[in-house]
Amino acid sequence: MKARRKEEGRWAWRLTGFITLCVYIFMFAPIVATVILSFNASMFGGFPMTGFSLQWYYKLMANEQVLAAFRTSLWIALVTAAVTTAVGVVTAFALVRFEFTGKQALSTLVIMPALVPETILGVGLLVLIKAVDQPRTMLLLVLGHILLAVPYVVLITQARMVGIRRVYEEAALSLGASRFASFREITLPLLVPAVVGGALLAFTISFDNTSASLFWRPAGVETMPTQILSMLKISISPEINALGTVMILVTVGIPLVGGLILQSLTRLKRRGQPTEEAR
Amino acid sequence: MVMERRWTLYDPRLAWMLVAPVLVLLIFFLVLPIAVMAAYTFFTFVTAGVETSALTTANWHEFFTDSYYSGFLLKTLRVGAITALLCGVLGYFPAYFIWATTFRHKWLLLLLLIVPFWISFTIRTFSWINILGEQGVINVALIKFGIINEPLPMLYNEGAVILGMLHFLLPYMILNVYVSLEGIDRTLISAARSMGCTSAQAFREVTLPLSLPGLAAGLLLCFVLAAGSYVTPQLLGSGRDALFGNLIYDTIMGELNWPMGATLSIVLFVVLGFFAAVYTRYMGMSQIVKGLGG
């Protein structure tokens, strides 16, 4: 009896493992197929593979529209990441360290942009600027992206800030540091992982944003995702697979390589300290 | 002269100064737009792109009497619910596996869950065309092995739309469930086992109930994101598979009927807000916060 039960448990575990494997395959199969197809020599964007070729990459590098969209997205994302991180960290600091009336309401309001569908945010802002008769501008688009990224930066920073004891800051203050100096010298260095993580996430959110950008972009401006969308409307050319592969390389490769370098650096540092616990 | 009160260490005035930039942004880009949109639902539509501020209930009347709109809403809620449930069922297993496994490189499994968030959502969505399309992996393989003669029409239907949404929502679900599993005190499970529970009983009586908050948060998040989606139906569905988000986009950007577009947006906002409110009434906000920031 007991042996049979144990057998059942093993089967349940194997089934769990099998479904997990299937889910991982499900998540990565389309991406792998896209990367493979980007090297296809065939004229059509699909299987079978007729040979290896880099022609679609050359074609992509010569596509002025794509390059323009890439540049636009890049600088919007950089500005969004910088500004969102700055205002988000300060907001998280206030929400964790201070007590004030309306704090609870504000905490809820701050995460709203992550929960309200982008279509609604998109239409809302358009209706507002139409009501006051203003045109769609780049500034509007960037501020919109900042709005979309703020919840994530605030949440990540809050989670880290809760773990930093306020006595460190207060010690600095009692030793004569100004408020700003104590924040800069004590709080900020302790927050670095959250700041870096938040900035990366804000960059990705902006660089990747599609639905809201479709509403907010000024006439004639394409960001990378809206450019892909309009390319897909015409036809599914292998060029899009190449574009996808380049984007994957940029958005996955950079954080991954960065993380690995950081990890090996800390490992090297640790090796230098002989008393570190042996695991 | 007015005497200024001395500033205390954690003075609320300083807090307000610190949150001011974000607060102003939230007011002008979130609160005010939704308020103005609500007012716009009572404006009169004249012709494409033109409306007057003469107050009317015509938009609401049209919404409630024309079954076209309610049909769209019901279809959107149905697709959202199916997607969320499938996410829940398919997402629980990997979350449980990652939590319970003794595999040394657990971090790798977690990293692989986060990687999709870095890949452009548009690219992840269109990459399904390479799998399901007439020249996609499945059709080409099946034809090559002589199982079928004609490519199967797997794209541009509701199934493909749900599949695409499943693809982008599963990591949210898995991470949400995983976060709540991580919060379980493992000694509780050892205790249950030592009291004579089988592993199945221990799972049913201890692990599953304690992970339900994460599952519920994941379900809400997946439902809201699926029901509010625009890109996935646009890329993987046909015209008939358009969801409420596409309807809103077409009403505003295509027909330039702003009052009706505002009405539809407010409807979606209220309906999804209702589900979120029911959820927070029973579960609170904290689990969602954990899921988003984790």
C-alpha cells in the first residue's frame, strides 16, 4: 500500500516535470523559429529552409525607416529610464520613510498605470489633449511612457527600501550630514540593485510599448514596435525575422552579459576575502 | 510676519515635495484623462472628428441598446476568462516544479521566465506566425511527412489569439504563484507529512490552500491584461476575433467618433475595475504588488 502511494507521488512529480518542460518549450519555440528563419535564403518568410544567408540582415541595415524608428525608440527609452528612475526612487523613499495623510491612496494610485489597460490610458490622454486643443508631441509620448514605467520602478525600490534600516540615515544626520547628503551617501548606495533593476525595466517598458504608443505618437513618428506592426500589415517578409533577431540580441543579450560580468566581478572580489563562509 | 513651523525629521511637507513630480504626472496623465473621458461620453457626435459639448445620453443609449457592443463586451470577457483559466492551470505546474525541485540551477529556470519580458512583445506575438502559419513549422512538417496535403488554417482565429495571449501571460502567472509558494513555511509541509499525510494530501491540505493568493492574483492580472489587449487580436486574429480594445481603437482612430470611443473606454474601465474591486475586497492589494514588483 505504502509503496503504491509512493509510486503515485513519483508519477505526479514526473507529470509536473513534463508539463513544466512543455511550458518552457511553448514559451521559446516561436522565438527560436524566428531566429532560425532570419537566416533563411528563401524569398518567403517561412519554412522550409532553403539555405543559409545573411541577406535579410543587409537589407535591414539599409532600411532607413527601420533605422529611424530604432533611433526614436532608443532615445525615448533612455529618457524614460533616466527620468522614471529619478522620480520613482524619490517617491518610493517618501512612501516608505514618511507618514502622511493620503499615503495609502497615493500608493494605490501609483500602481494604477500598471493595472489599467493601455488602450484606456491611450484614449484618455488623447481625449484630454483634444479637449484643450493641443497637438500630440514627442514630449507627450515620453511623459506617457514615464507614466507607464513609474509603478514598476516605485514597487521595486519600495521592496528594497523596506529592508534598509532608517537608523543608518539617521546616524548620518545626527553626525551633521544634510538630508540630501545622507540620501546620497547612505540610502542611494544601498539602493543600487533596485535603481539598476528599475532603470533596466523602465527602459524595456518604454522600448517595447506598443498599444499606448499607437495612440500617443505624433503624426508621422514611428517607434520600433509600431514600425514592426505597420511592416506586418503589408507582408510577412523574412526581413521582420531578422529585425526580431536583432532586437532579441539587443534586449536580451545586453542585460544577460551585464549580469554575468557583474556576477563574475563579485565572485572575484569574494575570492579575495578568504574568511568568506565556504559553501 | 508669519512664523514658520520648524520642519521635523519626517515632515509630511517634505514627503509631499518628494512625491510631487509623480503625483502631478498621475493627475495630468491618469486621473484627469479618465475624468474628461467620462464627461466626453455625454458629448454629441456630429461627424467624423467633430463633436459638440451639447449634453446627450445618446452614446450610452446606443451602447445599451445595440447588441453589437454588448456582444463585443461578452466576447472579450469570455476570451479573457478562458485565457486566465488556462494560464492558471498551465502556470501552476511550472511554478510548483521550480519551487519544489532540488535541481541545483534553479536560478536558470527563473531567469528563463524573466527573459521573455525582455523580448519585444510585438516580436513574441508575430513569431507565432512562424509556428502556426501556412509556411510555419507545424504545417511544413506535417506536409513533409505526408500527414496532410493542404496546410491547416491555424492562424487568424480565436484559438490563435488565445494561444498568443497565453504565451505572453504565462510568465506573469508562474511568477505570481511562485512568489506565494516561496512564502510558505516549509516546516508546515514536513509537519503534515510526519503526521501521516501522503504527499498528495499534504499538497491538497497545506501547499495548495497557502498558494491560492498568488494564483488569484495571477488570475486577475491575466484576465485584465487579456481583456484589455489590442496587439494580439490584431496580429493573430481575423476581423471577427477583434476584442474590445480593437473596437475602441477603430472607433477613435478609424471612425473618429470620439464620444463613442470615450464611452466604450469608460465601459471597459468600469467592467475591469469591478473585477479588480471584487478581488481586492477579498484578497487586498498586497499580493498584486508582490507579483508586479517581484
